[in-house]
Amino acid sequence: DQQVKQNSPSLSVQEGRISILNCDYTNSMFDYFLWYKKYPAEGPTFLISISSIKDKNEDGRFTVFLNKSAKHLSLHIVPSQPGDSAVYFCAAATQGGSEKLVFGKGTKLTVNP
Amino acid sequence: DAGITQSPRHKVTETGTPVTLRCHQTENHRYMYWYRQDPGHGLRLIHYSYGVKDTDKGEVSDGYSVSRSKTEDFLLTLESATSSQTSVYFCAISGTGIHPSYEQYFGPGTRLTVT
């Protein structure tokens, strides 16, 4: 059973507009969430994270929002750039647990010039 | 750059042959992980290590074994490769004591093809 779900396999947006990538989770024990970005033929790179004690974390053009009651998080990219075209993975962890991450299946973002 | 390398980067092997993939880190991270990435499945954990000689299974560990005899090296072995093990394999590390240990940093990957 998938504990972390990214229900949109792909997303296409216009350069300069906002990209919103969504992630849902089912395990209420998760209390730390991360987003990774992956280009073809490269390893995933850590992008941004959020602890469950917060509902928002911002880093430049990237903002992650967490809605604990809905077990939902989203990644906002504003403004979107062609270089943001990549696969984005949502991941979740339980702090103080076994240091393992559970990943979603990923969303492929395409930013069109 | 977290100082993590994987070798080989590409490998083609035949069904039934043993294969060992190597992950090497220079950052003295405590935790090391092996994942496989397949279309439609995202990243799935195969095995992980929480210290020298301390390892545990992930969600897709069948057909794989690991060893960690030194902090810097984590080996993944396919004892008898099968076509279902054709995949891209990623090593990851975490646990510097500075960043939260659940922030994992990934190597460049090894593309393995089993014919």
C-alpha cells in the first residue's frame, strides 16, 4: 500500500507561471517531509523540506506547504523556469525513526519557454 | 556535492551471473542506502546501513545482499542476476550530525542491464 502518493504523473506549465506539485500521505506517523528533484541520468538532489511543526517553508522560488489535517503537502515554484523541468519526488520520514524515507512515484514537470 | 561516487556507472551482465555495485563516500556519513528506480515505481529502498557491519532490509530486498566493512563503502550484491533486476541503482548517504539524518544525498546512479 502506497504511503506517499503523487497522483499526477506529469505537469506542464508556461515559463514565468506558478508550478504546483502535490503529494498526499496516509501514515499519520510521518512528521518530516522532503522534496527531491531529478534530472535524467543524474541522482536525485535534495530541494526543500518541512517539519510537521510548520505549515510553510520557503527557499527562494520554492515553497512547501503542509496541511497536516488533510495529510497533504504541495511544492510551489514561482516563477517557473525551463531549467526546473525535471522529475520531482516527494518523500516522508518519521523523526527519531529508522532514518528511512518513503518516496512517492514522482511527477514530471515540464516548463515550456 | 556530498562526495558520493558509484561504480560502475553502467553495466551489462547476463542472467545468472553475480554482480557487485559499489558506493563510496568521503563525508563520513553514518547512514548509507541502496535504492532502485523503475518507471512507475519511483525510488524503492533495497537495503540500508546504520553503521559499519549494521545493515537492514528495505521494501525490495529479495535477491540482494549488502555489506559495509568500512564507513566509506557500501556494497550491493546481486548473487544471481535476473532480468527483473534491470534498473537504475542509486546509493544515498545521510547523517552528518549537522543536517537532519533524514536528508539523504544521492550518488549519480548505476544503470544495470541484465540480458
